[in-house]
Amino acid sequence: MNITFVLDSASDYCAEHHSLSVPLAVVPLNITFGSDHFLDGETISTDMFYERMAKEEHLPKTSQPSPQAFLNVFQKEIEKGNELIYVGLSSNLSGTVQSASIAKGMLDEKVQNSVHIIDSGTASAGVQVLIKLADSLVRQGKNAKQVVEEIEQQKETIIAYVLLETLENVKKGGRISAVQGAIAEFLNIKPLLSVQNGIVETVGKFRGKKKGLCKLKEILQDWHHQHPEKELFIIHSLPSKQEVIKEFGEFFSFSKFKSVTFTRFGSTIGTYASENAIGFILH
């Protein structure tokens, strides 16, 4: 039986960055600005999203795909005789995996075992790391059950680090008060966050971006020393790859890595990270 991968749009997956041997479908999350509703990555591009968000007084609202959106994908692939492996946005960050699970339950019992759902515990390029591993396992001849078992083990090793440029979206989202936000802005505070197993933690708060980037350099150098053979996954919400290279350039060289993939946050993750965030995925 053939395998189809399924992702949601919070994976920020871009086909031009990856060469997979397995067909892949992406289910979009919902993005709402006021009364305007969009499908992440389908009816609103990343550039359009950041342009709109910069003009809005209030944050856009994000919501998981409906069970029907997943059901449509599941049924289409099952009719082709395929098994599905869905690697979803962490359930600690969204109800997206829950929607997929409801959709699986809506299928005929005879085919429910053809759908495998993995709560990735991560987002954005963290999911890409897992799907790339899954694809390599398929290339090795592993069946869907074997692939899922390996991904469930490896997802525990995924850690994301991201340095925020601004707390503006955190303030708009009500996570901190306007007063706290104003103080942080006055002091030029840049928080460094980590995400592992769906748990977001503050690694540090730095006065000035340069100090935060120095901490990122320290973390990255230590990881690269231990894993020189591994690919680097950069995550960011800067306007372009070139801007990322310019931002990180004085701190470390990308040339030392086996390969580097740059992933710009789409609408879902960008809503909370805001503009000019930068970080990486360790795996």
C-alpha cells in the first residue's frame, strides 16, 4: 500500500525546499482579520499576511481546520488505496490534531486504520524535520506503522529556539499588559523562547538583539560541535533569506553546516512571533 503524507499549514512547508518521494497534502488553518476570513497559504500569502498584520490594530485570529477539511483529504487518498501519515501542529499549541482525530473517527471503521495521526509536539520547520525523516524511512522500505513508530520516538528530540524582535503581538494578544509591553519596548527587551514537546519556555530576556543573537550563537555552536553531520533548519519572520543571512552573518557562518534550509513563518506562527523573529530547529 502506498503512503501519502499530510501536514497542516503551520508546518510552513514549501515544496521547493524539499524533495520528497511520497505525495503530500497540506490542510490550511484559518486566519481572520476582523470580518475577513482566509485560508493560510491558500487565499492569503505570507507576504500579504505580514503586510496586513502590520496595519491592523488587533491581532488576526487563528483557528484549526475543521474536521471536514481533514476528512476531504483522508477520503480522497483512501479512495486511491493509500495509507496516510499526518504529522500535525503540537496539540499544546492548537486543536488541529484534535480536528484530524475527529475526521478519522468519521471514516468507515474498515479504513480508519489507514490513517495515522502524529502529534509532533512542535511547529513550522520542526515538523519539516520529521517529515523529511519519514520520507527517508519510506525510501528505506519501511511501512507506515514502522515510520510512525520511529517518528514518535524522534519527535522528542526536536527543540526550536526563536528570538523575538518585538513583544507587540504578545501585548496585542493579551499575554502581557500594555504597561509591561511599553516597559519592555523602552528597555529594548528581546525574549528568547524554546519549544519542545509543545511546551513554550523563556530561555532568556536580553537588552538588545545583539545579546540575544550571541546566545543563539552559543547554543548553535554547541549543537553543531556535537552533531556536525546534521542539517541546519533556520526559522524566521524576516522579509527574505538574504535578510536572515545578513542578520546572522557577523555571528557565525552558514558554510560550516552540511546544508541549511530557511523557513519563513507563515500566517499561523507569524501571528504570535511577529515580524523579524529569528531562530533555528535543533534535532
